[in-house]
Amino acid sequence: SMCILASFHLLDSGQAVRIKRVVKQEGEAHVTPATETAEQTRDRLSAALQNRDLLRSIGEFEEYQPVEPRLVRELRGIFEALGGNGYQLGPPPTTEPAGLQHHFGIPANRIVRTEKVGSGGYTNIVQRPLKTGFPHVDAYGEARKQTAFGSVDNYYRRVKQERKRNAEKFSSSVMDPADVAARDAVRCLEHAMVVVAGEKNVYRTIVSPSLTK
């Protein structure tokens, strides 16, 4: 019942990303990720790498802590209670983690696409259940996996709809389909990176404290 309660709170908290607040500089044309050229994308990413602020410079969303402080305390209490009931997590491993074949029974070279190109590119392990042997960790993982998957999936669908609308509005002579597809691929990759960063923030807030108890 405690695992179900934790799972409900984690699902109800929602996504760990939110729309960026863009401040337009006076006299400066605002270029969105949906309209920037390949050269502008390269310049933006190069500048971000040099300044070591990549996550602030990519995507249309930013990482965000969706779990309220009261729920954070409650979830930490649940993890501590279950940890004291024989489900105590050990210290972080110091060796290289096992590969995909150990966890999923699938060699790395056998991971294949289950969706056609352009539809999101999910692999055949994305929806596999997480089984760590710790009920509270499994509940956490399944809840946040569902939330992160929904965040990425909804963004992919939105980009796909935008591309369809633009294709109907503009001719192929105005928009090169290859450039549009490449730009959308970069947008989706950047969004996935921000989603992962947001989920790491949730993990550090809720799960990491139980590792040091």
C-alpha cells in the first residue's frame, strides 16, 4: 500500500520539465528551434559547450522539480520505512554497471526499432517492466518511466503535427524536407536530454537520500 501511495504521488506530480521563459532582447530577432537554420543550431550548441551551459541552451523546455516539498518529505519517509523493513539499498556501485543483456536478456546489437522512422523510434525495451527486487524502487521507476515516456511521446507527436501543418502551408521549394526532418530530429533529441535531466533531479531529491542511510 505504501508503494501504491508513492506511485500515485509520483504520477500525480507530473512532468519534470516546463516551457522555457524566453526574454526577447530589444532589436534582436527571436529565432525559435522550429525555425532556426542548421548553421544557427551549430553556433548555438558550440557556444553552449564553450560556456558549459548546454542544458540551458537546448530545447524549448527546461528541467523542473514537480514534486512539492510536502510530498518530498512524505516520499522520503516511505523510502526510509521500507528501507528499514529489509529493503535497504546499498551504496552506489563502484564498478561498471552490467550491460543490457544482463538486465533485459537482449544483446546490445539486437535492439531494434519497433516504430517506423519519424514516429519516435522507440526500442523494444522501452515499455519493459522495471524489476530491481526493491518494491519501493520498482514503484518509483514505473511511475516516473510512465511520466517521462509521456513527456517525450507528446513532444514527438506535437512536432509531427507541426511538420504536417507546415507541409500543407508551404511548398517543398520553400522548405527542404531533408532540412526539416534533420531539424526536428535535433529538437526531439534536445527535448529527451532535458527530460532525462529533469528525471535525474527528481531521483536525487527522493531516492538518493535513502542511499546514504
